[in-house]
Amino acid sequence: MPKVTNTQLSFAVVFGGVIAFLLLALYAMIVGSLIWEVFQVDRAGQGQADNFAQGAITVVTTIGGLISALVVSKLAVTKPGDAPTVETGTASRANPSMTAKGMTVLYLTVWVAVGLAALVVGTVYYPDINSTVDDIGTSWLGLAIAAGYAYFNLDPTSGA
């Protein structure tokens, strides 16, 4: 089996990180567009905003699932109380770099902000205008609860 060098590992980590952030940006832009459309329909006072391109809806739901799976899985392997960080290959898990911490915090912040916006706009205030935003908001809430259970290592069946 060939040995993996630090350069190869660093390239793989950077490439994976770039892909993850590009997908997050695409997800945030599409959800932001959907939310903007909801506000436009509300301002006009008529109709529904369910005429968004089906391809965009498919992309945003698929990417949303991937992003949420990444967040939940990362929080599941992080000790409660520790900050979740990405593996850079150059810093140990016990001493992650400030860049790794910052990128992780940024990623989680964007995920929370987009999901919370979809929940508030699509589920709480305007559930009848755009069913996709409503679905994104309600699924994000369930995934955020799952992420919390994973991070704090809670077992809902134990009563703890």
C-alpha cells in the first residue's frame, strides 16, 4: 500500500474544505432566494411562491441533507464542551489550528443562520406561501435537535 504524504493529505483536506464551503454557499444562496421570493409574494399580497425552478429545489434539498449530515456527524465525534473542528492533517485533534477552529465556526454559523431563517420565515410566519421553505425549516429543526443530541451525547430514551 502506498504511503500518503503530508502534502497529499493537506491537498485532500483543502480540496474537501473548498467543496464543502462551495456547497454551503450554493445552499445558502438558493435558500436565500426562496426566502426573498416569499417576502415578495407577501408584499404583493397574493398567491403562492411554489413556482421556483424544480432543479433548484432538488439541488437545495440534496445539498441541505449533505450539509446537515456533515454537521451532525462532526458534532457526534466531538466531546461535549469542546469546539468542533475540521481535521487539517497538520494539527493534532488535541491542538487544532485557529484556522481550523474559525472555518468550523463559520460553517456551523452559516448552517444555523440559513436553517433558522428558513424555519422562522417558512414555517412560523409564512407556511402557506412556499412549501419548500417550510419543509427546509422543519427538517432543519429536526436536524438541529439531532445535532444537539449528538454533541451533548444525550440519549432521549434514558431520560437523561
